[in-house]
Amino acid sequence: MKEQAPSVLLVDDHPLFREGLAGLIRKTEPGARIHQAAELSQAEKLLKETTIDLAFIDISLKTENGLELVSLIHQDFPDTLPIVLSMHEEKQFVRQAYQRGAKGYILKDAPMELLEEIFQSLPSIDRFVTHPALMPREVAEVDPSDPLMSAFATLTSREQDVFALLTRGMNYKEIAYQLGISAKTASVHRFHIQQKLGIYDQRGIIRAALSLGVITPEEIIRDVEHPPT
């Protein structure tokens, strides 16, 4: 444990939940400096202005995806430990959080012991913290030194968005339309993904996505039967 009380960022669009979590944290970690944000722009501003040790992030923020913030923290704020908060129990959400760089995935009704475990682990968290029943096999068995996982972790959040659409068989023009960016920008993202992952064909992208847990075989079958529009 750090000698100095940790600085904690709570990112959730429900004020009552933030206040409730803040109260629990103060009981677990008296003296903790708690900052709050309701949206990603507020959270990013706090990260730039304040040293944050630990960030609890809801992945469903009205029209925003909290995983974008997890990716940003992983890339630009390496001294901050991101923990995902969620109501979603599906393992694909846990897997995505892990792949984005989260240090844990906590359900909003999780037992107090998980919160205590996180603070007792500071200043570092050596393993992915979640309820054992939520742990996907791909997360439990992943080798941190795996070259593909390491390469995937270097993708920016936008590149990960593009990669996810590439796995669905979209070309760069369709991706541009889907993400609201120019075709040139989408093409550049695709090029960077190919360079970072060392994959240059659709079959390789699908294999990589399956290995990473970005998609499931069932989703591939669904996209073949009902192509995205």
C-alpha cells in the first residue's frame, strides 16, 4: 500500500451511484482523494490535470463507451490503473475490458471484498481482478508475453474500432461510413493495423480476432448469414 492515500477517479453518468461508491471507498481507504466525472471529456481533463492512481470506469455512459477511456489510460496514463465497473455479466465484455488494458472488471453489485482486494494490491495490481465466475478462458489462460496480444495492445482505441469492423468483412469505405470518418483516414487506420499485427489478408484478421476473443465463431456465422449493412 502506498504511504500516501490514493487518488481515485470515478467515471459514471449516475451521480447517486458515484456518491455511493465514493462512500464505500472512504470506508475502505480513509483519506482517499476522490474525483468524479460523468462523461469521457471530464475524465480526460482530470487525468491531464491531476495524478490519478486508480480509475473506476462504467462502460455504459449514455452515448459513450467507457472502454474508450480504458484504452486512453492504458496508452497515455500508464501510472493510472483502470478498473471497469459494469452491470453486464457477459464474458465478452470482460474480455474486451482486459484487451483494452483494464486491470479488473467489477460488477456493480460485487461483494465489498473485491473493492478491498483492489486497494490492498496498490500501488500495483499483479493480476486481473474479477469474480471467478466472470473470468473468460481467454483471459484466465492468456500469456502476457503472447506476441499477438502484445501487438494488439499497441493499437489505438480507434484502430481497435476499425479492426472490429474489419473482422466483419467491411472494406475501408464501409468502415469510414460506419465510424463517420473519411475513407482516407479509414484506409490509413487499416494500414497501421496491418503493420502492427503483421496481418495483411481477411483470413488472417479473422484468425487473429478469434484468438484475441474479439469475435466468436457464432458471430462469424451470423455475419455470413446476415452481412452488416
